[in-house]
Amino acid sequence: MIWVTWRQHRLEGAWSLLLVAAIVLCLGIVIYEAGHPGCPAGARNADFCLPNNAGGLLAQQIMRFNLVQYGLVVLPALAGAFVGAPLVAREIENSTLRLAWTQGVTRTRWIIAKLSLLFILLMCAAALVGILEVILINSMGSQANHWNWFDQQAPLTVAATAFALALGVASGAVIGRSIPAMAATLIGVVATRFSLAVFARAHYMSPVLFTSHDPNSLNGTLGATPAAWWLDEPSFRDASGQTINQIDALSQIANLSPADAITYLRDHGISIVQYYQPADRFWTFQSIESGILLVLTAALLGFAVYWVTRRVT
Amino acid sequence: MALVEFHLDPTSGVSYYVQLIQQVQQALLFGILKSGDRLPTVKEVSAQVALNPNTVLRAYRELENDGLVLSRPGLGTFVTATIPPAVAPANYRLLRADLERWIRKARARDIDDSQLAALFAHVLRENAEEVVA
Amino acid sequence: MISPVQATGLGKRYGRTWALQDYSIRVPAGRIAALVGPNGAGKTTFLHLAAGLLRPTVGEVRVFGRSPQEHPLLLLDRVGFVAQDTPMYGDFSVADMVRFGRELNSHWDQEAVETRLQRLNIPFDRKIGRLSGGQRSQVALTMALGKRPELLLLDEPVARLDPLARREFMQGLTEAVAENGTSVLLSSHLVADLERVCDYLVIINGGRVQVAGDIDELLAAHRLLVGPRTHEGDRPPGVEVVRAQHAERQSSLWVRGKVSTLPNGWREEPVPLEELVIAYLSVPAAGTLPKPQLEVA
């Protein structure tokens, strides 16, 4: 079945390879150039800068246009829609199942062989780009905040790709037509990942409350908690924990010196608070979200295999 | 290459296996097939005229029952009849003369060509089925 | 010999519609059997049930005594199937399709497949989508024959072919059957082809089986009786009337059975195969068959 699967899907395979190669190349260039000494004068942060030679300029352009970062976010959805959805749907709409299922292999073996090959290849690709992304962020030095690129790193890229593929194959099997299945997959993947990112992600573990009496902390530069994920805006609270009007509070210390302001706020039991997730929780959160997506993947794959072997006529 | 080819007429009203038998008989009669010749295999005949192999088998079996051929497993089906060599020209002239007389007789009675053809086909069919039965 | 295809009480329903009902037939081994009937009669559904592509709603279908659902691999190896319109992968070359067959089937005769395609002058590097209708059908048939099946199921294999391509297809089929003794069940509308190639006939109409039998026996058993106008109730004794047509002064009765003595003014004629098929198709209620005992392997 390996040759058969490859021959049937070599077009999608070639495109995927091309896309992945392009992204790997871009990431590689930036990583390589970031490792070189010699920054232009006035570079924003001495820890991460790109040189002004040819390679460095190319790397700067790559970083400026952010296409690679956007690409990494949408790639799993595209894989699901363009590789996963037509897998079964195309054979249904072309009636070629009547050919494929009357050869010498059972439906079960047929679908599992196809799924295995595609999953292994695409998940490896997702792992490769995800790991390169992690390396890239690590090479940014002290300004590196992994939380800023949550969706683009391994293991989440791998789990997201698996989920999108599984949703694609399942939609294709049930809907039976490629284009509607592609649309359904894109919508489904985007909706799920968006929901997870916006509604669930902040709560995988209870957020930590940052408390301070220093008005400078309103600027968000918290040396004590670097590379954190700030979940909301800072707000003022009184001693009993009630939120108080920010303008009101600020007006009380408007004319005080910074040191006096701190004292004033402390004496009046007023704190500035903000919820965050600390940097050391990043990989735990990656694992949790990956785990959720992988559970969904397993369920969708089981459903897809069931549907193909028992329900398609 | 096969020694002879067969041609089936779907409109003649005669069963295909009978047509095969008749064509073998005619070939024997006109000396095209001689004793010791090998008939085309069942597979060759099936392929040549797009005919069910069972039908070909049936024709060959009847020919064998009539003593005209003999089937040798693994080797083929061979002509055994020792029909004297065809005296086609003489018979041919004889039959043709009879036929011309018959046609003139019919025309004299105002029987047209299509009625003639129908009569001929009908009697030929009856006669053929008697021969084989 | 165990029957290659038999069904008892077989029915398949889609939603509220029954595509076929109460199918009970037993096709004998070593035959080229024809499945004839109007569109929508259930021919394709029946072939798909026999091929294991569909599950029965009620009843059973057995191939060589086994249920396709219970023994999928066993039967997939022994049964060759060509669906209507010969679905294949349009961007595959002929060589790719052959490889497809070789990879997915365990008893594949690569040499025979290549020889056959070469003899038919079908170029190996041509894409399937660019083959003529006749060439495409030949490739599909060759693929089905490649696994040396004991049973071939063909769904309207020559429907879209010109007369020459049809003839060549049938030649290929009969040759393959002569060589391997394969049993064949094919559905078709074209009765003329059937008479040459098939020796067993199944007529289905309205999702039910009307007639099933040896073509020679069926032709011997049916007669057309023409005589003076009869009334509805009048039936010649000892025969079953399949179809009756009445003109003002004359009646024509298609009957099944032997008439011992023909009354005065009546004549009897044989019924050609096409007329027999038409007679049954025009009277959906005609024909009843006893249910065969299912053979289980």
C-alpha cells in the first residue's frame, strides 16, 4: 500500500514538501544569522540581532514580514484540508472506491495504511518546523518569550497537524465530496484551535496573581517575572480585594514622587494586580493543549476508520 | 494460425452451436478440412467469434458423436471422417441448375423474391434441425 | 459444484426505498450469466452486494458459499469486479494501474496481464484518462482478470462502447473464460450480445427476480401462440401465460410450457431471446421462482 498511497497522493505530498522546505529554509537562515556576532549600531537588544551582511538582511526581511510565523499557524489547517479531506472524499465522488475495495485488501487495511503513511510524514514535518521554531526563539536571548509564539512550536505543531488531518479525513469520509469537506475541515480546525486559544488556554493551570505597590509596574516591564504570559490588564485593588477605579487611584498619587507613591499605596492597602502564567509553565501548557488535541485526534481517527469500514456504501 | 474461421449469423434463427456444426460439415464437404486436420481450439473459436465456450464445446461434442471428429485430451480435436474429396464443381453445377429451375417456376406463378427467400429459409431451417436431431 | 453466486430472500433498502426485494437465485458454476432488467431494477445493487461493497438489509447473498461480510479477504482474492463506467484513476498511466493491481492483490499474474495488454496494443505509458472507451474497458477487464478470479462480476461493461469495441471486449471475455473456466455474471441491456456470450439468464424487474435459467432451456420452454381473439379468462391448458396482447381479431399469447394440441386456427412459434426478455419486462408481475436452498461452504 505504500507505493499506492504515495502514487495517489504524490501531488499533495510534493506541495507539502515544498512548503515545509521553504519554511525550514527561512527558519534556518534566521537561526544561522542570529548566531553570528556583529550587530549594527543601535540594535534594540544586544542579545538578539541580525548582522547587516547579505544573509543577515535576508534574515531581517524574513522576520519583518512574519510570513513564516503566520505560515506555521495555518499550516496544520491547510494540511488537514488539502491532504486529509480529499483522502477518502475524492475516492467517494469519483467512485474509485468500487475499484479500491474490490482488490485484495480489506477496507480496514486500506484506510489504516493510507492514514499511517500520511500521518507519519506530516507529523515529522510538523515536528521539524516546530523544533526549529523553538531553536529560533531560544536564539533570541533575553527577549525570547516562548508564550508569544505558542501555536508555532513543537509539540503543539505536531498535535495540531494530527488533529487537522484527522478532522479532514473524518469530514471527507462523512461528507463524501472534496470541496465541502475541505471547507468543513478549515472551519472546524480554526474554530477548535481558536476556542482553545481564547477560552481554554489561560486556564490550564490556575493563573498566578502578581501583586505590587509600584506604579511603574503598570508599564508591564516586570524584571522579576520575565517571559511570562500576561492574561489581562493591570488593575488597582483595595485592602479587601475590591477593584478600585484606576483613574481615581492614579489621581491620588499624581503629585507624589515615585518612592512616596509606593509608600502611599502600601499604607492605604492599595495594590496593583495582574494575572499571569509564569515562564516555567510554558512546556506544561504546550503538553496540555497538545494532549487535548491528540485525544480529539484519536477520537476522530477511530470514527473515521469506523465510518469507512462500516458505513460508506 | 487456425485452419478455418467461423461466422455466426444472429438472424438466421439457427442455434449457434448448430451453425458451427454446419460450417464444419460444409468445410469437410468442400475439402477445406481433411481427415487428420486439427480443428481450432475451443478457446480460439470463442475468441474469434465472441461465443460462449460451452456452446463451442457442445458443437464439438455433437460432431464427435456423429463420428466426424475425435477429441484427444491435451492435443486438440481432429477430423476423422473419411469423406471423399469434394466433387464441388459437379455438385455445384447440379445444384445450381436445380435452383434456377425452381426460381423460374416460382416467378411464373408470380411469387416475389421476398416470399421466395422466406420459403427457402423456412424449409432450410426445418431441414437443418432434422439433420442434427 | 458450489454456486458462485446465490441469494435467498435478499433485500436492500436505501432510506425508504427498496432497491431490491426478495431476490432468490442460484447461478450455476462455469456459466456466463446475464443480468437483464430496466434501469433502477436493482442490477447494480445486486452486483455490489455480491462484490461485498454493500451489506444486505435482509436476507443473504453468498459467493462460493460464503458471505462477503464474514470472509472479505477470501472472496476479494477470488472475485474480480468491474463497476459501471469502469472507475479508475485518470492520472495513472496504464503501467501505474497494473502496478496498483499487483500491489493490492496476492495472486497476481503480471506476465499474463502484460501479454494481454500488449496483444491489445494498449500503450503502457498512456494515461487512463486519455484512453478510448474500448481501450479503457479492456484495461479494466485485464485488471479484473489479473488476479485469476474464479468469478467475474461486470456491471454494464459494454454500455458505452461502439460495436467494434463491444465485439473486442466480448472476444476477450469469452477467451478468458475458455482459458480459465471463470464464472461470469454481467449486467447488460444489449440482448444481441447476450445470446452469443451468455448461457444463463436472470431477468429482474421492479427489484424482483422474474426469471432465472439456462438460456437454451428458457428458449425451449417458451412459445408464442397466435390465434383468433380470446377473452381475458381463456387460457390454453397446461401452460402459463406470461404476456397476452389482443388486437381486434387476433390474440397473441407468450406462454411458458408445452402445448399438447393446438386448437384450430392457432399457430405456434418459437420466441427469440430478445422477445422473451421484452415479454417479461413488460409484465412485471409475471414469473415466480421457488427459493433455492442456500449452500453454505
